[in-house]
Amino acid sequence: MLPRTYEITFTGRADRTLCAQFDDCKVTTGLCTTTLRAELADHAALSGLVQRIAGLGLEITHLRLLCHNQPHSQEPNGVSGVG
């Protein structure tokens, strides 16, 4: 399975100590939220990240798949398709 990029937003603005808990993610803080962006290998990795967030007592407000990284395939008509 190819990696997928996810964005997970939770309530509250993470301070430096909390951001350090997610050093494997790109962390963006907003006024009242924090968003993590991570490239994850599979569903188990996504589940682990969600459990890590929940284990810290944080409330997830949004989770979305940003990019489903699949190789391009050549279509019979010569147009490259995206999976």
C-alpha cells in the first residue's frame, strides 16, 4: 500500500511541549485549533496517530485524506489517469 497524506485537526492551540509529541507530523496552530499533517503508510498508522491524539485528551474536530498517492497509469487512449 502506498502512503497517504492526512490532515487531523483538534481543539486547542498546541504549545511547544504538545507539539513535541507530534514531531513526526507537520504541526500548524490556529487561533483555537491545531492541525497535524502526516504521511502515513497504512490504516494502522492512521489509527495509531488518532489513538495518540485521543490518549492526550484532545478532541478531534476534523480528519481528512489530502492525498492518495498512487502511481499514474497509462490509459488506452494515451491519457494518464490518477487513481
